[in-house]
Amino acid sequence: MNVEQLMTKVVWTCTADDSLREAARIMWERDCGCVPVVESDGSGRVVGIVTDRDVCMAAYLEGRPLDELLVRDAMARVLRTCRPGDSLGEAEGLMRAAHVRRLPVVDDAGHLLGVLSLADIARAAGIAAERGVRRLDLALDGVGHTLSHVVEPNHRA
């Protein structure tokens, strides 16, 4: 199984010049924990990602309302991405190494095609387990292994 088969294909985005209030609104209304940040030129090229935690920490550290803060000030600029044809094992390996729960899925030019989340993989693994389908790339213990690495504290210097 590959990334394209499990990724979320309808993804809401924002730009670096949007307010954090706009990013928070998207997360609330679309029930998602991150918003990919794309170029403001309409190209769809991914330049970052902002998570619900990024929004909260920016508000706390700056002590200002979200509509006064820009996405560019809180987004992650070091971006880990995957391709639609990548295997789930490759994607999970990247999630473990980078301590991230979600990966933007991009084409060769960096244009956003979707997002693969650990929740997408876990949901598919749960369905496979319920149906008695045994697949190494969708094993619940494999998802647990990835989650244990992702949630391990990432000590920043």
C-alpha cells in the first residue's frame, strides 16, 4: 500500500501572510490539527506547516491576540514531506525520525497533493484488523511503534 491510497486529498491551506486566527479557524471548522502553508502566488507550493500547538504556543509566548499574529511567525519552515507513491513504511519512518504526526504529500515540484497523518494510517490498520486482514504495512503494532517515537520528547537546545 502506498501513501496515495490513505492520504487526505481535500486539504485546506493558508499562506504565511494569513493571521493565526485564520489558521485556527480552519483547524476548528475542518476538524484538523494542522494547516499546510502554501505560497501566496496561488501555485500551491508548500512552504511550511502550522499546527494547533504552534498556534497556542505563539499566542502564549507573544501574549497577543491571534488576529495580530501571522502564520509566518509560528509555522514550521523545516518541512518533511512525502510523495504519493512512497510506501507507508517510508512515510512512517520519516514520521518517526522527524517526530511528526502529519506529512504533506507533494509532487516533484513541491505542490500540495494531500496530507498523510498517523491517524489515517491507524484508522486503516484498525479496519484491516477488524476484518482479519494481516498486512505488515498496516499492522496496529507498527502504528504503535511509530506513535511511540513521534511522542518521544524532542528536546530543543
